[in-house]
Amino acid sequence: MASTTQIDLFQGWPATAMLPVERLKQAANNALSNKAIFAEGFSYGPDEGYFPLRKNIADWLSRYYAPAQPISAERICITGGASQNLACVLQVFTDPAQTGIIWLVEPTYHLVFRVFEDAGFIGRMRGIPEDEEGMDVAALELALDAFEHSGDPACRNDRKTYKPRKPYRKIYKHVIYCVPSFSNPSGTTMSHPRRETLVRVARKYNALVVADDVYDFLSWGVTHPAKPVLRPQLRLVDIDRVVDGGPKDRFGNVVSNGSFSKLIGPGCRVGWAEGTEDFIYGLSQAGSTRSGGAPSQLVSTFINELLEDNFLPEYITNILVPEGRRRHCLLAWAIKTHLGPLGVSFAPDPEISPVAGGYYIWVQLPAAVTATQVCQEALEMQNLVLGSGETFAVPGGNALGGRFASQAETLFHVRG
């Protein structure tokens, strides 16, 4: 008989006990008590979003990632979260008549499929496998090359366009989607050499890399004394600024999708995008933004308060990361202790993985059972919600040679 209290190890967001409720309440009160702030907060706002927040995000990212060049506010625009921003990216920078294929790391974030379908790419998504270093970029390049020489109508350069030519717009030939750090759902982190290669491949095939960098700050670092402390990986957007002399045109080939959803709470609906100045300006010209104003303008003034006094970076360092590390290690220990003798393995293992972080643990089941069986019985017997491996397979992608056909993998996360 199932427990009356449901435990959800499928969804990924901060547990209620980890939310900075009191500080956010204070931030909202401060913003709403200052006429100069709330007057702007209640307005439509500039297309690129609330400038003080853009500036503070740029400074925060510059300190955290320490890129070769500091990040300016002009490289940042405010979004309504990573998913909303992906939809805007597709609206501005793709055209179903000219953009060929959406290439996704596999397994991948399953709710992204509908965003691509709504943008006109149903049946045009392809999965690219990953290994311990992230997306298999060699396999991606082979697939891109095969597509370019396939005679597919999408390869032609003389096709009509559904979208008007605008000076702020570039239509990319392909889109590559990945979660470079602590990937959802596998927890894999892409190595630096693999990231450099991915940027070069994107440039070669006129592709836009959409990097969901939403878990970067949730790096657990040292989980046992033998491990060195690792600096955060340079993001793909940082690499695009410098590798081989920098971007080949004014738009670049990478956009970084950031979000406060995993740090403060998804209900805030505030995120940010980073790219070249021209890319960011073009993104801010999406029709929904031009009509409706800057996304999450009022809440942006609240979030800005958390960066003005450095509360949020300190909260991440002193609360979210230690507690996330504790929960990750506890869940890993429980899986290893209770399920390991049954033939279950998992990744990332904080005791052996070079990096660990994010919300997800990817479990490999023994051949005798399937993830569908395990998920169904967990729900019926314990009211426990898990994610079955096939959920994260790209629709019609067939890139992994049937890896998910056995449904032998499942997902846990460390929120609980």
C-alpha cells in the first residue's frame, strides 16, 4: 500500500527548506518601498531587461567564472527563465524553412522537446550520445556531415523563408542543445577539450549552441578529502569569445541560458541569457518582448536586491552547496549500500567522479528489471515518483542504437 505522503525524486528544484524566503521577503519590501525602484519595476521595462540586474549578473558571472575578458551588461539580457528564453531564441534565430536539424545530447531534458516542436521542428530532432566527457562531438560532426551531404531538402540554400530579414536577426543552419555541467538527467559534465571542439564544430556548420547552464553554481566540489578543489568550468559562451581568435561573426555561435529557478525557486520566473552584444540585442527584439515588455520586470527588482549586497553568492556558498553536497552523498550512499548488492550502478558517484553537482543521479538497473517496472511499483507501493530512462530519449532520434529500448535506466534527484 502506498504511503499517503508522496516523495518526488523526478522533479528538480530546491526543497522548501532551502529557499531564502525571509531574505526575498525583505528584498521585495525594500524594492516596493523605494519609488525610484518600484516605478520602474511596475513598468514594461527596457527590451533587454532591468539594467541594474543585468549589471549585477555580469559582475557576478565575471567573478565566478573568471573568463579571459570581463562580462559586460551588454552581453546579458533578462529572461522569464531558461525555457521561456529558449522559445524566444528559436523565434528570433531559427526558421523552419532554413534551419535543418535540432541536435540534442542524449539522454536529455525531456520537457525541451515540445519547445522545439512548437517552433516547427517536429520530426527534426536527433539525439547524439554522450560519454564520461559529455556529448560525443565526434559523433555529432559525423552526423552533421552526413546530413549536409544527404540531399535532404533542408540542406538547400535557395529555400523560402518564413521570417523577414532583420538587421538584428541571423538564421542558423542548425541548433545544438546541451546541458554542459551536471547534465539533466545524467549528471555528466562536459570536459574543457570537448567544449572547445563543440564550439569549432558549431562554427563549421553554422550552428547555434544553446547551453543550458542552469546547474553550474550547484557544484559540490570536495566530497571526500582525497579530491582536489576544482575551479568552475569555463562555459561554452566563454570559450566562444576566445578560441581561435573569437567569434567568426557578430552573433557568435553560443548562447548561455541561465536561471534563478534552481537557486531561488522556479516561481520567480527570472533568468538571463548571455551571448555577443549583437546576439543579445537581437534576442531582446523577440515579438513577445517588444509587445509585453521585459520578462519578469517587477521580480527582477527583487532578485537584484539579493545581488546588490552579495547575499545570493554567499547563500549559494554557505547554504545551497553544503546542503546539496550532503544530500547528494547521502543518496549516493543509500543507493550503493542498499541497491549496489542487487547489481545497481549509478553516476555521478561523488567518491570517484572528478566533478559532482546538480540535482540528478542516473541509475543503471540490472538486466532482470526495467525502469518502467521499478517506477510503477515505486509509485504504487511507496508513493515514490521516479523518472524512467526512456523519458529522456529524443523522439525519433534513434542515435543510441536502442539504448533506451530496455528502459534499463532511471533518475533520482537530490532535492528531497
